Amino acid sequence: MSAFVDRRVTAVIGRSEGGNLRRMNHNTPVPPLSPRPLRHLSEVHRRVVTAGRLRATGVSVAEANEQCRPGGPWQQILPGVFLLHPGPPTSEERLHAVLMYAAREQSAGVPTQPGAEEPHRPVYAEAMITGLAALTLHGFSSTPPLLSLDRIDVLVPRMRRLRSADGARIVRTSALPAAEQVTGLPVAPVPRALADAVTELTDAGAVRRLLTEAVRGGHCEPAAVVRELTNAKLLNRPHVVDAVDSLLAEGRAIAEDRLYRMVAEYGLPDPVWNVDLRLPGGPHLGGLDAYWPEQAVAVELDTRAPRQGHRQDDDELWSEYARKREHLERLGITVVHITPRKLREAMEQQATVVRTALMASGDRDPAAYVVVLPR
């Protein structure tokens, strides 16, 4: 590819003695336009190049535009971004073109000699792929193939002066998340990409499929998705609210299944599952996901997902958990608080925490007598 691009650059453009552009056929010998040929770039960046990078290799804007004439060997696929072949762009080329258009590109890894083996790898600053394209890159099966997308969403800081263009939709944010590297590209985390995708979707089934796959496929936890949907002010749309209800039910079911697996796979004694505790003749103490009556040890899954996006709501939910935990521990019951994320990412560690609590029960004073009822 390097030889193709370098020859194409030098073989299709030349200068007359008077300095005017003239067309040349592929057999006309000409001196190289660039003192530094494009072979120092990685392969995709020999095919997709910004106007600034072309200027750095000695190709002027006028010369680049000449090559993009009808029937010419190049094409301009976004403002200031050129495709150095006449055919349709590949998915990879489209993604890099969108990032080149939106990002503050910074060079990294440029070899000191043009012929060095290490390719140039740009750092796309202040831009990342988001929306449906990002979900496809994350491995979602319910999203369209990249080539079928009319536009690729790219997330940038709110103050950047950019406009959406054919093939690229600019999405702005006041707080740019940390990008994840997928196939060498900066991609928005799944919860943020979901929110940006759902913003453009009106089909309830499509929204439900995306949210369900996010949780069922282990890409993220429901609370993170709900938080991003809330920040994007999407929970006033009925079809999104319905999808979120399904998402939360799906997330709890998955977390409960992981809790069952943790007990079985790590040899913990069988608890009683999904119970309510009450004092004899007294008040309701709360529901628990697992309880070991002999050891007075309880496990509670934290599946909080505040809907309003206010810190106060999150604090109130946490206070409810904390009050129940404090009440139970005053009665001598040890409460192990586990999040779905911890179960997914560190199941063995959580099993160790529960086992330790069960073993320590013999060193504690006996717990108060409580009534255990099915929930």
C-alpha cells in the first residue's frame, strides 16, 4: 500500500515550468512532491489523510483538490479529510476519517527515518466514537454493521467549534468520559454510547434490545446505563422508561444468578434465598437475597438505579440501605453488601468475604431471634 500511495501522489500531479498545475499520465516521470513519503504512516493513514498532513508532505490544497476532480484518483470524504483511492471507503477508513475530522490530532510514535518499520499512530485528542458505531465496536450483535450506518457519531467537548457533516454527527458533552481503546480507536464507554444511540432511536423494540444486550452481554451494569440515560434527559420518553424497567428486571435476575453460582462454585453452605426478616410480633426488618440463620449472616445485592439524576435521590436510596444494615447489625446479624459489578468482576473475592463472615460468627455474641419468611 505504501508504494501505491507514494507512486500515486507523484505520478498524478506535476508542475509546469510556469508553476501551473498540469495533468500527467501515469507514465510521465516527475520528481517527488514530498520530501517525506507517506510510507512512514500506518496503512490506514496512507489511505485516509488530513489536509494538514498532506501539506506536511508537500501537497498543497490546490493539488489535493485537483486529485478529487470527477473521475480522479482521490476523494474528499469529510471537510479537510481525503481518501487516497477512488473506491468506497471501508469501515475502518470511515471511522478514522470521522476521528480525523473531529479530533485535535497529535502524532505519536513517528519514526525518525521515513523508512523505519514502526508506523505513525495518531492520537485522537478530544474525540471518540459513540452511538451505534461504538456499540458495534464493543461487540453488540443488535446494532447495524458499520457500513450500513449513514452517519457515525463522534463525541467531542461542548466548546469545540465543529458542525456535523455528511457521514459524521457531532455529539457534544460538558464532561468527556475516558475513552476505551477498541481495535486501536478511542470509543466511548458502553453506558455513554448507549445514551447517545438511544437519543436518536424512536423504536421501542430497538431500544429494549440494546439495553438488554448491554446487561445480558456483561458490558455494563444497569445502574450505569440508567445514570447516563438520566443525564441525557431521556427518561421522559415512554418507550425509554419501558425499556429501563425491563433492563432493571434483567439486571437483578442476572445478579441473583451470579450469587447462586458464587455459593455453588466456591463451596459455601446453602443459605435460605430471598427472605424477609421480622422480629417476633414486631416490625418488618427488610428483605435479604441470602441468609444463613445459624451464623446470622446476610447478603444483600445493591441494585440501586436512581432515575432522576440528582445526588439527593442516590443519597436517599443509600440511606435506606444503611439504615436497614445498621438495624440488623444491632440485632447481631452480619450484613454483606455486594454490588452486581463486584459479582461480575471479582466473584472469588466476594465469596471470600462471605466465607470469612460465616467463620467469624462463632466469635460473636448470639444474634437476636428473628422470624424468617419467604419473600
